Amino acid sequence: MGYIEDLRKLVGHRPLIFAGAVAVLVDPAGKILLQQRKHPRGTWGIPGGLMELAESTEDVAKREVFEETGLIIDDLTLINVYSGPEHFIKAANGDEFYVVTTAYYTKKYDGEIKVDPIESIKFEFFSPNELPENMVKSHKDILNEFLEKHYTIE
């Protein structure tokens, strides 16, 4: 059992603060890797997840991307840190939490994509001007900032 599950046993559904990280992966053609998630069903988002004890945010991004995609990432560059009341979530089971998300991007990754069927339906690279409509709102905001401030094609 993980850190979050252990906390929930102690506090029930009360609001908590969780730290997490996501990583925007950009392929050589400038396309961005997105994850079609199982929850909420069919929504698209950036690979990432929540922090476990003793991890740095970089560790979180690397671990979560590996767990979800099978890809090993490196050379992470900070996009921004996102927090505040607009990052409050109430899960379907009643759990409440505020998320502090550190977002990174990288063009350096290795391996072949392997879908973790527990969390994902599929992964797909998208051109920035053809991103799917059905996206996690906070991830859409992260991608908008990334594209505005950091996106370049070599």
C-alpha cells in the first residue's frame, strides 16, 4: 500500500495537500505525448502522478512516466509549479485534496511505450495544433504555458 492510501486510512475523506509532478515529452517532430486515462474515462492528460515519501519532484516525474509508459526520461526542464484553490479535487469516492503540481518537459527519453492497463487506455503523440478536446483542465493549462513559453522544434 502506498503513502496516500495509508493517509486515507487515517483521515478518511478530509481535504489533504498532495504534491505531484508531470512530464511533457516532445518527440523529434515536435509532437507531444499524451495519455488517454481510464479515470475520468477517456480524458487525455500528461503522464505523471503523486509523490511518495522521500521523492523529489524530478523523481516523481521520472517514476510516474516509467510506470505509466515504460519510457525512461532525463534532462527535465521546469515549466512551472501549479497550486491554489483552482487545483482542488473531489474524487468520485468522496476524497478531497489540493494538488501542488510541478510540471517539466523533456526531449530526452528512451524505450518503447508500454501501456499500463490499470491507469491508461493508450498513449499517442499529438501535434500542438491538434491536441484532443477532452483533456484534464489543469493539464491543458500546463500545455498552454509550455507551448507559449518553452516550445521549440529543432
